Amino acid sequence: MNKEFVKFDKVDKSYDGKILVVKDLQLDIEEGEFVTMLGPSGSGKTTCLMMLAGFETPTHGEIYLDGRAISSIPPHKRGIGMVFQNYALFPHMTVYENLAFPLRVRKIPKDEADKKIDKALSMVSLQGFAERMPGQLSGGQQQRVAVARSLVFDPQLVLMDEPLGALDKNLRESMQYEIKHIHESIGVTVVYVTHDQSEALTMSNRIAVFNDGKVQQLSSPDELYEKPVNSFVAEFIGENNTFAGEVSDISGGKCKVKIANTEILANPISVKGKGDKTKISLRPERALINPSDKMDNIHSGKVEEVIYHGDHTRVRMNVLGNNQFILKVPNSSANMDIKLDKDIKIGWNSEDARALDPK
Amino acid sequence: MSSETQKILTTDGIPLEVSLKRSERKNKIKAFLLVAPLLLFLIITYIFPIGSMLTRSIDDKMVTEMLPKTYKAMEKWDGKELPSEEVFEAFYFDFKNLVEEKREGKLSTQLNYTKNGFKSIIKKLRRKSKSFEEGNYKEQIMAVHKRWANVEYWRAIQRRAPAYTGQKYLKGLDMYKNESGEIVSVDEDRRIHRVLWLRTLEIAFFVTLFCFLMAYPIAHLLATLPMKYSNLLMICVLLPFWTSLLVRTASWMILLQQQGMVNDFFVWIGLVGDDSRPEMMFNKTGSYVAMTQILLPFMVLPLYSVMKTISPSLMRAGKSLGGTPLVAFWKVYFPLTIPGIGAGCLLVFILAIGYYITPALVGGASGTLISNQIAFHMKSTLDWSFASAMGLMLLTGVLAIYWVYNKIVGVDNIKLG
């Protein structure tokens, strides 16, 4: 497998000559991988995709596809499949004609093309829809056609630009699995852009978190969630409890951080020494009520709000001066005594409290 | 079927249908009252005058009313030999009446339309008829002029008997009904209308084509440029709209004349010699140039409104799927603009086919259209019935084009914005 199937090499992009929307981007994508570019709007992720597709040119740097520099190759010669945000199905053509378009321009004989179209349609379970017009299909069906069209000419690389953005929640979730399964079964390389983190976590092999024109972190979904490398990623992915403070001691893989009047133990990720300002990030599910004595952080807090969520209860507490501290408590009979304004004890391991940059 | 299905009743036993109508009636009356003034205005100022103008084109009551006795007497005449004394007598009394009312001039004009030569013999008849004696009018009338003894002239009078006629329409096509009632074309050297019809169609067609060729890129630019530039361009497109038609046409006269700026420029860049400046005005060229410029916005706007709705991602999709920019344009973009092309072409063609002021000013003799001929008959010859006949023919032509367009492209596909 080619480790550098797609390679962004020191790519800069500016639209107006004043602001860089993509800054010094360095990104390698492996062949057959499903990589998601995740980030808030305006973070440069779509721009990167457009540069890869050939609709935008890098202001500086070079993009390589399978070892070839592609900046000077026009989009229609790159052979990259693409699924657009609003599907971009040709409204005046039937589903069959939409799928036949990339095959016709490649001068593929009709019987061979028909086989490919059949295969692509069955891949997205839309056999029998070939003669429909896109306007006669539901949003989910149009989405499937768009996916089928981007795959029908067997591209090595498929780009997807927020393809599920216009679908409702249930359909979006089932489409996520469907796209993931298609990717797994045909082994095509996929670069996927979204601002929906759950979508990214569900589908990807690796996720590149974009902010401010830069990749903040590129790693697998679990690593991204469990081990964010900076405050932005920690806050962007999943829920997060934070404490801002100052490092008072650092030794043996642990650090003491002074918050208000007390000190807590944390895992030093981006702090170097004493006196560094830091922000501690702790996932809500890592803080437990009724902590065991083995935990090295045990504090008490006042319950400010209890929200019932069916399988679990969210408890908002005031802990060490942070009144937005969230706790996820599984609904079991042992945990029924959490009441408003009650003081309860909570604890967590210092390993899970990551001392990141203060931002 | 309806007798079998049970009628749905409301709670107080009134059929649902009746109840619905009753509850809607008030709103319907209100809605009608709102549009009533405009409807009335339209009927009085638009539908009624046009209708009455159009009936003129087939109205031929004038002669029928002027010679009532004659036509009654002529009913028995077979038209082969000269009519009998009875007819001559009836004609004499009709004519006497007309002379008393001083309307014999109108009769001579009308009959002269049908056959040349009536004017002088009617004048002569008026003079001589004062001294006619009672009885044997046939002899006396025939003695006035030898044409009165010619059966052709009596047939000409007979042809005017029906109160309605289609002869104005035939005239519009350079045809007429000859003495034996056949429809034939006029002599080659006297045909003027057919040339005009063909020229009108030709100019309208080419103006539409030129407008399309020029408007398509402009509309595309308008639809794809960033807002701040496209607004400026839109103003440039609309500016001619806000300028008087007369001013624009006059400007073209200044630009296109032989000593005008365009010719000066051609001489300056050495395209033509100073002594061989081309004539670009008072001919077809003038009509083409001025009409294309004036009608351009009517093509740009429908195209623009359609192009605006085409998502740029469609072209991108076409390219990313492997189509060259040309293929993506031709297979994806162009078919989607057809509703706009249809609307623009139909609009420009219909406007061009009835264009009047511009060809009248810059068209000269070889660049005038059928509308100029209609205006000529309205204003100069006062042959309103002929003018309205040609007007109706033009209208029919436009409707026919609309019908053909509907058959081919479908009117539902027209998009004006």
C-alpha cells in the first residue's frame, strides 16, 4: 500500500492575497484509507478538497496524487470521483444517463458501461431506478445516485464534500454506515469533508481536525477522542470539562495544577515546566460519582442541574469554581439519590485529566 | 357513479359541496371586485377597440349599404350578359340618392379599389344623370361612357355585394379574386407585401440569432461574477432600457451614417478607404444593428434568470466526472439553459416581428418591415381595413409561432424569471 497516495506538501492557499485560508498544510493519505477532514466552517477543509479536485489551485506548495504532481492537471484529467454537497445530479438526465456520463466521456463501449452502471446501482441498492429523473427521487435516493456516479468509473480516489448535510438525522446515520460499507467492500481511497464530528468518528480510519487553516491533529477516531493534543481538538470533539490553571509542580509523568485554592493532579501533555498556564481537559464520562480511593483526584461539588436522558442522566455541577462541570451518570438504581443542591463526591484519574495549552 | 356515491352532509344536513360553495362565495365576490376595475378598464381600452379594429378588416358593408336596390335587383342576374333594365333602373335610383347625400365620391373610391376606371365614369355619370329622362335607364347609362356598357364593370359592382369580405387578406398576400372568382397572385412587378413579410421574418430571425449569440455570454457572466461586478454589469445591461427608444435609435443614426463614428473608425484602422465608406444605414444593416442592440436586454434577462438557478457545482460535477470543459458545458450547462433560451428567443422574435420605430428611422427602403406598411396604411392611405387585416395576419403569425414552440419545447419550459 502506498503510504503517500495523496500528499499535500507545504500547501498554502489564499483567495485575496491578504488572508491565508490554508497554512503550510502537510498531509499524507494512505491508499485505501478513509480520511475525514473535520472542522468548523471557514477552517479551510473544503478549500483543501477543492484543491485536490482541481477547482482551486494552491497558492504555494504542491499536491501529489500517487506520486504525480497534480497542480497543473485540469480537474477532468485527474480521474477523481466527487460527491457534492447538494449531490449535483444533472437534473435533465435520468439516473442511468447521470451514471453513464463519466463512462461516455471515457468512450467506454455501451455494454461494458451498462454492466458498470448496474453494478454501481446495485451497490447503493437502487436497481430499478435507472429510468427515473433525479427530481423524482427522495433526498436519500439522490444521495445514493451521487455516490454511485462518483464510483461508477472506478476512480482511485473519491472526494465527498459534506454529502449528508441535507439529509434528516435517521437517514444520515444509515447513509453513514452505507458509505462506510461501500468503502470497505471496494477499497477505494476516500477523502471526506464534514463539520459533523459524530459522522467523522463513525466513518473514518483517520480524522484530520482543521482549524484556522491548519491541521490540528491527524489521528484515528479513538485517539482523537481519548488523547486530544490541544484544547481546540479537545473542545471540538465530544464533550469536555475544563479547568484553567497554572502548573505548580511537574514530576514523574504527572503535574500539579493550581486552580483557585486547590491543586489537582493532571497528565502533562503540552506543559513544560513550573509556572506554565494550562487548561485541563476531562471527558465527562471519566469523572465518576462515589469514587474509589485509588483515584488520585477526589473533589466534591454541588449539583446545579439534573437532566434526564433516558439511558443516562446528565448532571451539571459546580466543581472547583467551574459551574459548567458535566457528569454523565448511567441510570441505575444506585444512582437515584442525585438531587438538586446536594453536595456529592466525584473523582477521576490524573491520567484522564490532560493538561493542554491554555489557548 | 355519482348517484351511487353517498353525498357527504355537514352536521346541519346541508350537502358538503353546497356548504363549501356558500362559505367560499364571499371571498370569490371580494376577489372579483378587486380585479373588476382593471378588467373593465381592459375591456374598454383594449379588448373592445382591438376587436372593432379587427372586424374592420372583413367589414365590407359600405358599398352594400350604398347600393341596396341594385343588389336586390342583381340577385336574379347570372353575370354572363349585361344586366337587365331592372338592375340599371335600381342602380340609377340608388345613385340618385347618393348624389343627393353627396356620397357618390365614396362609392367611386370604393369601386375603384375593386376595379380601376370607376372614378372617371362615376364622375361623368353624376354630371349626365341630372338630365336623365324617366324610363329606359339602361340605354341612358350606357350612353354616358362605353365602360358602363362593359359587363366587367357590372361584375365588379356585383363582387362588392357581400357585407363581409376576405379580399384585404388576399391583398396582404399580393393576391386577389379575379373576375371569375379565382384567387390569383398579382403581377410579379406589383407584388410588394410578400417581399415585406419575408423580410420581416428574415430580420426578426437574424435579430433573434444575433441577440442570442451576444446575450448568452453576457448572461453567463452576469450569473457567475461576484455580486459587486455583476451589479455593475446588470446596470450596463439595463441602462438602454431606461433610455428612450427614440434616443437610442437616433444615436445609431449618428454612429452608423457614412460620415459617422463607426465609418470614421473603419477608415482610421484602414479597413476601408475614405472614398468607399460602406453604407450602414437606411438599409438592412441599419435595422439589424439597431434592433439587435435595442432588443438585447429582452434576451439577457430571461437567460440570466435561468442561469442564476443553475448550481455551479453541476459544471464542477461534469468536469470531475471526466468531461472536458466543452463537454461539460454542452452536455450539462447548455441543456439546462434551454428554458431561458426559449423564453428569450420567443420574446425577441415576437417583439422584432412587429418592430416599427427603429426600422422606420434607420431601415430606409430595404430595411422596413410589415409594421411600417401597416402604419403607412393607417396614416397615409387611410385604408384602415387593410391595415387591420395585416395586423391580424401578423398576430396570427405570432400565435402560430407560439403554437409551434409549444409543440416542440413546451410552454411550461419557458422561464421569464
